[in-house]
Amino acid sequence: MDRGGCQMSGGGGGGDGGPDRQGTMITLEDLESFSEDQPADSGNGSLEEEGETMEEDDERLLHYWQDVARGHQVEVDEEMSRPIQQLTSNNQGRSHREHIPFTLLTRKEKCGELLYEKRHYEKGHWACITLREDTYEQSICYGFMKIMRYICEQNSSGDYLGMTLPIVTVVRTDENHSVISNDVTVAYYLPAHHQAQPPPPQDNEIVLEIWPATIVYTRPFSGPTNEVTIINQINAMAELLDSPGVCVNDSFIVAGYTNPAHINRQNEIWFLERP
């Protein structure tokens, strides 16, 4: 698998990140809904029985995630059992997810409908991995599973780092915005308490980068993220901008807030203002 940088400032050598293989978001929403359906522990069993129950629950979680992932043509190996269990137990409820901070600069609306927002994101540390799979969706999902392992103890601190949203993918296109490159980078923003000194990953395919402060033009959209929908969203956004020439023309970000299997998945397309 190829690996490259993923600077938020975009440009020819920039990078990418996001999810439809994006098992990323599969983990959070689907696993939460699964765990909520499980019967509560009565607390009357022996330690041995409780241990057996926990092992059974972990196995069910893994099998559930594998079933969901197959719908995205993704295979999930047994090594993901521990990260899945950790991410599920540490993210019960959306209050446990930290959102990437930004300053809203302007909003453009028409007849009460939001066309796009202009935001300022501060400089920050991101963990990034660039993959080149057969499809955009597969690259996203396999990339997130590696990021997920990093979040869940495969880092120098050996601790669970915490989840942030959105998980982003940086996609590159040709100048006509008609074709997406197979190189896709999944990027995870380090939580605030790890920004000053992010723990290095054990996986050498994951790189820690400081993305510069950036102005972003962003528009929400719902539904799946794939090559077709992303191209459509890029072209729709380009038509709405008053001065599209101020933005990078061949590198864009897809930001995902909910899992890709969800019917009403919430996403954003981000255009990056030229430095």
C-alpha cells in the first residue's frame, strides 16, 4: 500500500482522508446501536461466568461489525476485536466525542436554506494514513481501521486516546472534477489533551502531521459517500461559490459525522482556501 502526506492546505502533493470503507463511522454508530440492544448484566453471576459473558459479547460485537462491513465489501479480521470493544465501551453516547474546533466566519443562505459556511480551523496535529485500494470506500474503511487501532492503545502511551469528529478524507481529482484519484487519506484530529504532544503510532504507515491554520468553505450533504456522490458534491459546491478560484482546485475534503451505513448519514464537503 502506498502512503503519502495529507496536509490540509491541499495542492498536488497534499493527501486524503475519510470513510465508506470508512468503517470509521461504521464503528461508532453501528456498534453503539448493537451494544444498546444487548441485555443488561444482572450482576448476580460468578467472576468466571461474567468473564465468559464478556468474551461472548466481544465475539458478538466482532461478528456484528464483520457483517456490517461485508456490505461495503470489506473484511474485518479478528485482530479488530479488542479495538472494537474499546471504542464501543468508551463512546457510549455522543457526549464522549470531541468535535474539531473552528470559528465560523460567514454563512451564505438563500430562501432560508444554507448554501455554505466559511470557517477558520486552527493549526493542529492529525494522524493520517494514505491507502490505494480498488475503491474509494475500501481505502477509507481499511484506513480507519488502522487509525482505530492507533486510537485504541496502539500508540506509545498505550492508552485509549479519545474519539473526535468528523473523521475526514482528503480526495484528489483532475482539473475538471470528473475523476477521483485512488489515493485516499484518512485523517483523525488528535483530542485537545493530546494536541501538544501526540503519542507516536506503533504502525509506521500512520504519520503525525501538523496541518496549518486553514479557511474552509463547507456545505452539508446526507447519504452515502462514494466516487459518484463526491464528484457531484464537488461540482455543486463549485457552482455555489462566488469566487471558486480562491480555493484549491484539485484537493478536497469529505468530512463524516455518522456511519456510512446509516440511511441519513451526515457529511460535509470542504473546499480549502489557497494559502
